[in-house]
Amino acid sequence: MMAPGWTVEAFRACLDRHVFFWPTRRDCLAMLETYARREPDERFAVLELDAASLLAANQDAVKLSKYDSGSSPRFPKRCGYLKSPAMLLPLAAFGAPSDAPVPAKPSEVKEVLVEGAVRQASRYLRRLYVANAADAPDRWSGLAAPLGEFAADAPGRRP
């Protein structure tokens, strides 16, 4: 599962230096449903961001992944790739030929990562979905919407 020269601990330390985003509503909704099942007593929030502006402002720190980089494969012996930072493609290299396990086209991007931090996140925030309006920070309360709307708006979902 790990590439030669990499331990699980070292790779986790690498991942911990990043902020993660799901690139599609469908991917985000799938993860939200998974976490809600695993942690039924937790309260969740989804931030809908202006991705183009966020990527442009952080382009030197953005990386793309073809896989859920932090997950443990269900069947490690059948995993078709080895985990290492080589699976995190710098945005500037997207579209260039590569032998690494990286996305080659937009539909293959499973995660968007920003190394370090996303500064001035409020600048990119378009909508904040929360189960309880009181969970929204005061400065974002005007952007708050019920979490159920996020799921209801997803393509292929029935309200």
C-alpha cells in the first residue's frame, strides 16, 4: 500500500500539511453521508466555495489527487497504486504526461489539496450549509442555509 521509502506515519504527516476539498457536490455528499453514519451525534457543516478564485489565489500550493489520499484501501493487496506524495499532482503540472498515479483529466480529480492554509477563506465562501443556523459564525450567518438543502440540491437526489 505504501510506496518504497514511505511509512504510513510519514505519509500522514505529509497529508496533515494540507487543507482538503472535494471537487464535486456528489463527492462531498457521499463523504457527508459516510461521516454522518459513522458519527451520528456530530454536527456537520459544508462550505460551498468559489473554486476558480480559490485555485487562482493559491495556485502554487494547490495539488490534485486521483484518489482519496487519506483513506485506507479496503483490500490493500489489490490496491492499484502505492501511497506517497507522488500521488499529489501540483496544479501547474495538470495535463502533462505522467507515469505517476495522478489525475490526467478533470473527471479523475477526487481531491483538491492546498498545502499550508487557505488564507481569507471568507473571500471564497458562497454558501454555508449547517444543520442549525446557530452553528454559523456571525460573520457568515447571511450565507447560511439548511444542511438538508445541500443534499436536496444534489443531482439525482430526491428532496
